[in-house]
Amino acid sequence: RMPISWSTQTPPQQRRPARTVAWLSALSCLLFASCAAAADPASERLIDLIFDYRAQNGLPAIPVSPSLSNVAALHVADLERHMPSGQCNNHSWSASKRWSACCYTRDHAQARCMWDKPREITRGAYRSHGFEIVCWNADRMTPEIAMDCWRRSATHHGVILNRGKWRDITWRALGIRMSQHYAVLWLGMEPEH
């Protein structure tokens, strides 16, 4: 449940042009409701990697949810624009007209603010809790970096493969999106309606 940060050391001045592109992309996603409609090839590749990994472990693919995909798209855009700081981790959200602000802390005291985001953002169209895993990379995020990040985290690995406290859960909806520095995966127990 805690985000993993995969960090490589690139001086900030060398990242500025890429950050500008990511910020503009994030801004367009925040302004227009069609974020989920046009999944990028990198996000599609990450879905394939997750499904292949689940298949290698005897688990089925998870239906892709337009609602959770939209939540993922909005969250990577928000994270690019408002990188969490202080005690707020990568499950946090900035204030917006479309959703409430949320400072998700290490002690999981604000877990409900994450669980409720799919209902809040879809205005109840997606009715179940959502569960999120996040990976951050200082350089450009790739599907391979995200998968490696999540496989190395016992908690995130358990979420993807339904192990540990997740073993009795059946994932019935998945949304995923990547941005310049983030990969976000949302999972839900209820199918898209």
C-alpha cells in the first residue's frame, strides 16, 4: 500500500524540458474528460506485462475498466502537476473542482480518501472501493521500470498476484496509466457497470 520510489539521479536542470512536456500533457488531461479514452502505448504495454505476470502465476487477466482508467489518468496528471511532499505520499491528491484533496500518510489513516476516489470522480458510476499502487521514477517511467518496482515491493507484489491479505480478493476491474515519472494501477472488486 505504500508507494515505492525508484530513483535515479538526474540533475533537475536536465529534466526541465521533459517535465514541461509532462506538465502540459497532465494539464490537458485535467481539463478534458477524455483521459481514459486514448490510452498511450506505454500504458497498454504495462497492462500486457501485468497480465503476462499474472498468467505466469496461474491467475486470469482482469477486465480493463474505463472508470478506473480515467481515475488513473487523472491521478498521474495530478501527481505530475502537484508532486506530494512532507508526510503526504503518492496516494495523495491535490485540491480540484473535480475531486477533494487528500493527504495520504504512512500510517494509512486517510485510506478512505483513496478507496473513495473512483466513486467520487465517476460520481458514483463506479460503485466499489478502488485500491491503488504507484511507482515513481526520477527519469522517464517505462512499463519495465514500473513492473520491476512493483515486483520488488512485497506489498504491491501481493496486490498484483492476490497474495497475503489479498489472497481472498478477486479483482474484477483494472485501470492503469503512465506519465513522465509515474505509473499508477487501480484495482477494484466490482466490475464496470
